[in-house]
Amino acid sequence: MRVARFWARAQVEEEGYGRGAWGGSDTSLDDAQAIADKRARTMVAEVLAADDPGLHHYEYQRHDLPEPIVQEVHDVSGERIAAITINRYGANVLNTARLVFVDVDLPEHHNGGGGLLGKLFGRKTPASDPADEAIERLRAWSRQNTSHGARVYRTAAGLRYLLTHPSMAPDGDETNRLMDQLGADPLYARLCRAQQSFRARLSPKPWRIGVRGTPKLTFEKLADAREDIKAWLRSYEQACRGYAVCELVDEVGNTRPPDDDTARLISLHDDLAGVGSKRPLA
């Protein structure tokens, strides 16, 4: 997982070319700064070594997504297996490589409007429902991959699958094929690869719950604990209490957790995302 307790940024300029980079460390701020300095120097050196520096791109340098950690989860050996961070618009996000999350967006006018979800939530069933089609793709995939089981959640914009076992590498070929076969949101799939972890939002998007004036919550702003930022976060957290992020609607295959760590992470996700609360989804 590309999460860290300490983050620092460096900017290096040489021969008219400048590059900035983040460095993350679990050890210290000084260590994070050293990593950032090294990355920025490497970027500039590679720009200058390129045939056309003006067209040289560094996608790998965009992998780091500095977010403050608000909670960590460790296994019995003390290894960090998950971390909850605050993203750029204030929502809490679960980051882990132990659970596989797949986010599937659905057409807005169909989301939860019929089919399986409509029956579960008392809505009229249309002739063809994208949610049913998406879940059927999941079932077909599960029949070909019998070692996997998935919990299916309804979200405000579509579906969330939580694969209970076995785990996959977030940036592996198997995961890439999974995301493609199940129709995952391409931006979400790309972020998981870059961050080397699966991400699951645990609190509502502010604009969906009437919280306006969302600031761009950079790592620096959050770390500085500015009063205006703290006030906004308090109002957002208060508004979140009336909403949930997802609701369990189905299970495909064997979803029994293979170990205690997996069970703890599933329970943490469900509790913080408001599963079972019957609150509106946002």
C-alpha cells in the first residue's frame, strides 16, 4: 500500500527544467523529505536525458497520493494491513491489499431502480436493468473462479463488490483482468493499481449530502490544522450522520471470511460505511 505516516514534498530545478515530487515514510518526516528529494532529482535527471524533455512524462511519479492517516489496522504480527485516510474532498477511505474492492458505476436513471435491487427496495422492475446485468457478470465470473466469493453492495452511483478471498495484488495482471471483466470504473481501477491497494470510500461525498463549499483538502492544509478546514470538517462529519455509503444486497459464492483479519476488515468496512443502517445512500 502506498500510504505513509509522514509526507514531504521537494522541488528541483536544473537547466530550465523543474520537477516536484512527494516522498512518503513511516519512519520520520526527515526520511520522507530525503525520499522526496531523491525522486525529484531523479525526475529532472531523466527529463534532461530524454530525447525530447518537453514531451517526457512520469506517470509513476503520480502514484503517490498523500493523505493523512486517521486509523491503522494491524495483524497479530504487527504488520499494517489497512489504513483509513482522508481524501481530497474530506471523505474517509479504507486502503487495503487484503480485501479486493471493485466499484461499478451504473447509469443514473437505472441505479437501484429495478431488477434485483428494485425488488429488494420495493421499486418497479424495468424490462432490462443494468444492475442485474452487472451482477450476472459477477456470477458468471464466480462460476469460472470458484475459489472466490463476493459481497454485493448497492451504492449511490452503482455497485460495490467486496471479494472475500483469496486476495489479489492490486497492481497485478489478475486484478487488471478482474476489473475489466466486471466492468469496474476505469478511473477507480487505475487508482488501485497506482496506489497498490484497493480503496473503499467510507463516508458520503459532501455535495450529495448538502455540504457546500468543499475545500480542496491538500495534505498540507490538513497537516496545518487550519481553523477554517477544521470547521468545515466538523460540519461535514455532522451531516454524514444521516447517511450511509452502501447497503448489502446480495452474496455470490462462498463469502465466509478465510481468517480473522479478513473478518475484522469486513466488519470495519460495514460498520463505518453504514451497512444495515437503512440510511439514505450518498
